Amino acid sequence: MALAAASPSKFYSRQLDVVKALSILFVVAFHFFPGQLGWHLKVMPAGWFEQYWSGGLAGIWQFLESYLYVGVNLFVIASGFGLYLSHVKSGKSLNLKEFFKKRVWRLMPASILSIAVLFFVKGFFLNQWFTQNFYLNLFPFLGGLNLFSDNWFFPPINGETWFLGLIVQLYLFFPLLVRLYEKLGEQKFLILLFLVSVVFRVLYYVFWKDAVSSLSYGLSIGRLFEFGFGMVLAKKFVTGGKLSAWWILGLVGGLGYFWPWTFPFADSLLGVGVFALIWFAAAKIPSWGWWGKVAAQSYLIFLFHHPFIWVLQQWVPQGWGSGGWWSMAGLGVFVFFFIFSYGIAKIAQWILDGATAVFGKLKAVVHARGGN
């Protein structure tokens, strides 16, 4: 299947907007409709699949809902796509100083703002003021250090900052992955990353699952294949190359969730399969400006949305925000909540843009005075 070549002047992909918009929709829905909380279950208990089917159509919907966490996998692939597309667009060798400087300014201000805002939200609305050991609830999550401790994995102020730590790791790997891709070529590059990801997942899900509960999900080693796939897709997008049909195995690989020894393979492939499926389907979807608008705020929606779900649960009847796929009231509340989350993200973006503008003016004044 051929990918339409990117415009040399814009390097813009509407398909990527669709993927990112659906990714954040999946993530928010997964948190809003908890359903099967044991989602990435390491080793499935006996009879887990039959329990879904015994529930009829409602059980099948719950089964599908348990896969909404794949939105995170899609974000990882999209990150690899976006980073490599920017690298190709620059037409220059990777400048490590400029690369990491840009990444820090992209990630950290939003993370700091979300922690500050949600500190007061949880304090005022949930009466949860986390003031003791505040440094443990803030600094480890800005650098991703929380991923190395089960006690820190979900900080009490904003649990979604675990994703920031994952992205920081992937950004650290990116310069090495660029060199590997250029040296090995597409096939060897993807095979190597797939083997690395699967070996790590086998070690964790089969042997370490009882010792560490969060390490696999947060460490980037098990996600390098997904990230690398995004890089390969970006190059094909630029050159108009063909994407082989091997990605279909990712969708079929979802069946591997049934057995502990095939789960690590399935978990590595499923995100790639779903991403490619949405990518090709997006080319047929009519152009709609909201895809791009939601995609542009997807990172901020990810950071801000979760604690507001807990606040909402204080105001709506029990069940409306908890697994009510067949409740029109529950679906209506979810639509309202997603729009609300988008609005919060837009306000946060306005604050960040304003702070950036002020900082830029101050920097210019200091520079001018220094020049005089």
C-alpha cells in the first residue's frame, strides 16, 4: 500500500491528526469508562475471555473497551513519526543541543503547569492537599525518574506524568535510533527493535511480573519497536514509499492476549496494527478541521483530564461515568467531559503561549541591554 508523498513545503499529514485525535479519545474513554481495570494483564487468568462472551453484547463491548489503552501505543508511534518527520524536514544532521533544547521547551512547561493546576483542583474539589514530601511528588516526574520506583509510578498530584517519563526516555534514544536506521536500513532496523522490545516484554511479563508492577509499562525499551515503526512510516510518507501488509499481523496478534507466552509478541504488534489501520482509513475520511484541533491539544488533554474525572464523579449519578456503554446518559456525560477536557487544554495552551511570549520579550530586552 503506497503512502501519499508529503508536500515539500508543509510536511503535513492529516492522517497523523486523525490518529492523534482518536488516540486521546481512546485514552480519555478508557479512564472514563473503567470497564476491565486489569487491561494489560501480564498473564490472563483462566476463563477471562469466556467471562466477556457470557455477558452477551454488553460483555463484548466491555471486551473491546479493555483495548482502549492502545491509545498510548498510538501516541508512542506518533511521537516517532513526528520526530523523524521534523528531522527529515530540516535537511540537516541531528544537532543534539538544539534537539534536546526544543524537546525540553515542548514538554516541561506543560507538565509543570498541569501539576500546579491539578494540585489546586484536587485540593479544592476533592480535599486532597498533597503538601508532605512535595519534592517526591514533583521533581521525579519531570525527569521520568518515577518509572524506576513502584511507589512513585503514579504521583498523587497527576498520575499522567508517567507518560512524560516515557517520552523523555524515547527522546534520549532518538539520536541513536536515527543512526541505526540510516546504517541498517528499514528491515534490519525494525527486526532489531522488535527483538529488543519482545525480549524485554518476555522478561517482564513472564518472569518479573510479580516483582515489579509498573516497570514494563513505563520503560521505553519495550516500546522501541513501536517508536521505530513511526520513524519508518515518516520516511515512507516523505518519499511516497509503500507500507507492506505485514502490519496486518498486528491486528491478528491481538489474539495473542489469550496466552501468557504470546502476550509479549501481541503487545508489541497490536499498536502497530491499529495505527496502520487508522492511517489507511483516515485517508478516506472527509476533511474535518476538528481532527487537527483535537490533535494539537492531545498532549495537554492527556496531562489534564484524569483528575477531573474524579471531580465529575462527585456530581453525576453513580454509574454514568463507570462502564455505562449502554447508558445514553453516560455517553452524553462522556461527550460533555471530552469537550470540557479540550477546553481546559486550550486554556492551558493560551497560558503557555502567553508565558512564552513574555519570556521572549524579556530575553530580547536583556539581550538589547547587554548589547549596549
